Amino acid sequence: MNKKAENSQHYKEELRLLQIELVKLQRHIIQRGDKILILLEGRDGAGKDGSIKRITEHLSPRETRVVALPKPSDREQTEWYFQRYIAHLPAAAEFVLFNRSWYNRAGVERVMGFCTEKQLEEFFQEVGELEGMLMRSGIHLRKFYLDITRKEQKARLAAREDDPLKQWKTSPIDQQAVKHWKDYSKARNEMFARSHGTLCPWTIVRADDKKVARLQIIKEILLRLDYDGKDVELVSPDRNVIFDYDPSYLEKGGIAP
């Protein structure tokens, strides 16, 4: 067996074991009536879709939901910004993943000019309060940011255009993603600075290697949540790949500039 095939086999074996742990976690969530909310953010092409697919692949569809909202309607644009997200929050025994979230305002909307400076400032004033209320209400909230390099993003977006099975992923925003790389970096850095805290920290995932990133996200979720029969050794993440945000990572290049 060559090295590539060996790595692929190891990935499949470890993923299966971690998915078994996810099933054990969900059984615990249902029995206890816990409410789980996972936010996945990151640049276009960072691997959010693939990570969510592996997380939910063997979970109960009745208690698992993936939320990926389209752009707001004319009516929704007149509502309180967070209003359309509230309806999708988890009830007891539910495991909910947001594929992009209210942090769209701090990223795409800001960079592409879809919100005003006043709206952006209101967002930062309110987001910490909102997340605090959610967690105090009993929701277990975790925020992940999938970090990729500019070179990797360009390669992935180009590959989408040539893959007939990924045409649904392409959009005009893709074309702007690489062009506005520095603008997105600036927006991301302010988002971290103004929405990271001890109560609800940002967890950064180095995602240039999609398979490694998927495994580490699953491990982090399993590590942070309580459930019976946890294989602690299996779910120990690699802190060279996944770690809580700290400004020093920006200064030292630990996060893509």
C-alpha cells in the first residue's frame, strides 16, 4: 500500500471511530434534553460543507439540523438583524449546526458593502450579549473558524468551476473572495478581537488539509461536551491544528494573513 492510500485508510478508520463517539454523544444529548449549537465560519472554500457532512452523516435526522440561510428577503432586511436566526436555535435534545451564521454581518456583508457602518457597530454591540443569553439559557454554543491560506483558497475555488458536482457551490461572491482577500482578513481580525471571550471563545482550525481539519473539529466538539463512555484518548485534538484564538497567532503567523 502506498503512502497516499495508507493515509486515506487511516483517515477513514479514525473518522468511523469518531462518528461512533458522535452517536454516543447524541444519545446523551437526547436523554438529557441538552441543546447544542455549533457555528462554522471561514472563507469561501474553507471546507465547512465537508466538515458538516462528516459530523452529521450518522446522526439522527430527527434531532439534527443544519442551518444554511440564503440572503435575507426584503422583509427580513427590515427586521432586527438576529431575528431570522432565532427561529433556528436548538430546542431540547437537538444538535444544530449553522453553516455560516450571524457573523455574516462581520464578514461578507461588511466586505461587500451589504451593511452600513452603523449596522456593523450595532452588531458588535449586541452579539456578545446575545451569545451570553443563549448560553445562560442552557444552549451549549461553540464557534469554529476554518482558516485557509490564499493559495489554497484559489485552488479550491478553481476546482469548483471544473467539477460538475460542485456547480451549486459557485457564486459571484466566489470571484470576489480572492480579490478581497486582504479586506476579508481585516474584517476577520476585528471579528475575533470584538467577539472572542472566555464565555464563548473562537476556535481556530487550520484547514488547508480538509481531512485533518474535519477530524480535529469532531474531536474538539466531543472533547468540550459531556457524554457517557467518552474515549478521552481518541478525542484529544492536535493543538497544532485546532486552538482557541489569541492575538499572538496573528502576530506570529499562526493564522493566515
